[in-house]
Amino acid sequence: MTDHSDTVHVVDIPAENRFVVRIDDLEAELLYRVSGDHLILVHTEVPEALGGRGIAGQLVRAALRRAESDHLTIVPWCPFARRWLKEHPDEAGGVHVDFKTPPPPEE
């Protein structure tokens, strides 16, 4: 798989609690919540047409940058983000990742 990370621009939209990548008329996103000193990664979605470009990983990297700058602990409830962080432990740098806090039960 080719890494297109240099061509992807991730925007953090705090008012909507999401990181976004817009390409043409398509939008990929990572939804999050901030709770105290935790940045909870809730859900990652990338349209099929944007697949294979490493965009989901770039969204998680943006969350890591936000966590580092705001001194937040990442809590990956999103299955993709959880797997990505476990597969790329070197990317977390000085950010604490809490893999133990489970997501709330579905209603």
C-alpha cells in the first residue's frame, strides 16, 4: 500500500468533535469526545472511494497530535483506532494511550 500522507490535510473541528479529511466531494472522519483529560476516539469512517490511501491512519495521527499538544490521554474506543495504535506504537510518542477503559454498553 502506498502512503499518501503528504497529500492528506486533516482538519480538527472541535465544535463538531471530529477530525475531517475532504477530498473532492467526499469526507472521511474520526469522531471523538473530550472528557476531562481524555481524548476518546469513538468512530472512524472513510468512504470506500477513498480507501487504500492511509487516510484513516492520518486521522488517528491527527488525534495523537491533538492529545500531545493538549496533554490528553487517548482512549481508543473505535476498533480501527485501537488496532492502528497497537500496530503503530512508535507513532504515539509521548502520548499516553489507555487501552483498558472500555466503551459504554450500547443502548
